[in-house]
Amino acid sequence: MRKENGIRTRSAYLLIMLALLTILSLVFTGGASAQEGYTRTIERYPIPDVTLVNQEGAKVRLRDLLASDEPVLVDFIYTTCTTICPVLSANFSNFQKKRAPAGRPVRFLSLSIDPDNDTPRAMKAYLKRYGAGPGWDFLTGTREDVVKVLKAWNAFTQNKMNHYPLILIKSPSDASWVRIYGMIGTSELMTEFEMLKKPQKGAVEALREKP
């Protein structure tokens, strides 16, 4: 009986690893979204006025990062994650490399959901692992501030290992966010990005003036 249970456990583990490798393959090749796809909704989020820390150890005001004239993509990860995070980060890496020649600046923000362990040094090493270029910041902060942000974006979970496969996209000309929930491929993510409204004169200034 124990032998049979051991075989079943190993088989289940191999199936999980095979599924994860399949997802990563789709992302790195810019293929279709994994498994049954993703859901897309339009949301509005009240962004808390908090100061976070990036991978260089510099303090940054979250609202200032978001009130720019560049489109923003946000995901929620942690440096020791081995399940969803590699897929999300591979997507950002692929997107950034494919998008660079187009010349339209894009800001990428990865928010740590493990602020107790994700130090600037760990975050910097993580970004290097994925070949992150300029414009991709990894943010952490006090647990209180991080939880505030996660709850504002409806991304909070009690256990970091149960966090959501989630990417948020925002145009500088619009206060709303595109919420992508599920496993999405790079080509689909780029399609969602291209659907954003182009910046309108005065829109960014109006966003900056909001309290």
C-alpha cells in the first residue's frame, strides 16, 4: 500500500511539473494563454498614498510612479516563488524585450507579496535573472504598507503561496485598470496592451492633481 501511495505521489508531482513546464513554454514563445485562458475586467482602484522601496534600496512614492505619462503593467510576486511567479515574470521579460524596438516607453511594476524576506538585494538579483531592463521596478515595503496596496488592488491573500495569477494594466489617459486574471501568454498580453487608449494632452496632469 505504501509503495502504491509513493508511486501515486511521484506521478502527481511529475504531472504538476509537466503542466508548469508547458505554461512556461507558452509564455517564453509568446504563445497562447495556458490551460483555459484568462478573464478580463475593467476596474477602478483607490491607490493608497504609501512610500515603498525598490530593488536599488531607494524610497519611491507609489502614486508618483503611477502618475506618469507611460502605460503601467503591475504584477504581484515574491523572489522565492516557484509556481506562478516565474510565469508572470517571464511574461514581463518577454513583453519588455519585444516591446523595446517599438519605442513607446512602458513601466513595469512588480510588487512583493513577501515583504519580510524580499530585500532590495534579493529583488535586484531576481530582476537580473529575468533580464529586466530599465523601466521594470520591483517594490517592497513594510508589511502594513504592502497589505494596504494589495487590498486596494484586490490582490491580497492570507497565504503568499495562494496568491493570484494577476496582471493589471493602466493607460496614462484613463483612471481605470484592465484586470487580467489567469494565465495569459505574451502575445495576448501585448494585444491587451495595444487596446489601451493613447495618452491625451492634459490627462496625466489631471491624474497627478488628484489627492
